[in-house]
Amino acid sequence: MNRLTDGEKEVLYVYGSPSLRDTHKRLGMACILMVDPITKANACSLRNKLAEITCQFAYYCMYASVREELGDLIYKGYVA
């Protein structure tokens, strides 16, 4: 799997959950409702990358690392 971009990490932080299946569903519904073209492109790209993942544990490790990485930045106000 390709590495995630910063925009995809932000989308995963907002819409992600520890369950790969639930995250995939959420992103599908969120993509329909998004009006910002850049965020929508990031969400669709992330959804396509998640579709390639078959192992729940691999996804959970990725999800946990993104939450850890962005959690401090968002708390400090560096990410909008």
C-alpha cells in the first residue's frame, strides 16, 4: 500500500474508526456529502487505498499511528 498524504491522514483522523469496514462505509457516505473538492479528492483517494487493505490488523496499526501523529498536532493547533 502507498503511504498516506497529509490530507488523507486528516480525513482518516476525522472519519476513521478502529474498524476498517466501518471506516470504509463512513468515507463512502462522507464523499457523497462533501462540497470541498480538495477534501473530497483526499477522501476518495483514501477510500480507494483502504479498499486494497485486506488485513484488519494492518489497518488498525495505520489508524493508531495516524491518530498518534495528528493528535498532538491538532491539540496544539497546528492542523486546521
